[in-house]
Amino acid sequence: MSLSLRPLLPMALICVLAACGHESAPTSSTTAPATTAPTAVASADSVGIPECDDYLSRYAACVSAKVPEAAKAGLQQSLAQMRTAWKAAAATEAGKQGLAQACKQAHDGAKAMMQQYGCADF
């Protein structure tokens, strides 16, 4: 059980980053739907930060292919929560600034756990 909680620590950091940046986030009622809509649809699961997207895709692949069914649901829920928190953080400039490093730290922190499941390329 403690192994499945490790990925939640970086997520907590991201939530803090998102909350800090939230108050300074500019709001705009004018956007260019023709240029932003296709990108949003094409990358619905993308955070928009390469380090985060790489981590999330490697994490998902490992969980899907190597993690035993008994642990899979908890890790998939963790993955969904991280993705949601990181997307929220990436929506603000303050959040974006710290997100690449936070995702790299999350990757480094989860590496040993994922390798225990046999994910050598994590």
C-alpha cells in the first residue's frame, strides 16, 4: 500500500503550485477558437509540458503492461489525479514555471517503484 502512495507526493507539490499561481492567473474571455480547439482536442490527455507528458505516458504504459491487477486500480487513479493536477498547474504561468522540474522529480521519485514492477525503461 505504501508503494502506491509515493506518486501522490509530487502531486501534492503540483497542487500547491497550482494554488499559488491560481490567484495571479489572467482571465480572458477572448480566445481564438479556430487555433486552440484542434490542439485541445488532439492532446486532451497532454499536460503541455514535455517532462510531464513523458512521465505520464511512461507511468501509464508501465501500469498497463506490468502492474498486477491488485495494484493497478490504485495506480491508475493516482495517474488520473496527477494528470488533472498538472493540467491545472499548467494553466497558469506560475504553475508552468515549476512544473517541468516537479515532473522530473516525480519521475525520479517513481523510478525505483516502477522498476520493481519490471518497467526497466521507466
